[in-house]
Amino acid sequence: MKSTKTSDLRNLKSGEIESKLSDAREELMKLRFQVVTGQLTDSSRLRVLRREIARMQTVLREQAAAETEGES
């Protein structure tokens, strides 16, 4: 999975971001299993993936806040 820029995420709909988020979480789970079993060769991927997940969650929160602000 290639790293996604924040500007690219902001152009996506929330459903698409949620889909990418679930894929990233699944990949993170698989990487954690590889760490436990000693099969992980690129440990830097864990850090990158955690940051991507945080980035996606932030954009989703921004979109949700913009929607609630628009309703008022």
C-alpha cells in the first residue's frame, strides 16, 4: 500500500476514506502478527501505516465537523 497524501484524502468521499482505513487497519494487524512471529523484515512500515491511519481519521473528523457546522 502506497503512502497517501493528506490533500489526496481530502478530495475523497468519506465512504472511500473509510474503506481505505479498514484496509490499512487490516494490514496493520497482519504486520503485528508478523512481528510476533518474527517474520517482519521492514519494521518501518508499522510506523508509516500508523501515521496513515491517523491521517485518515483526522480527515474523516474534519469532514464530519464541516458537515455539522454546515447544518447549523
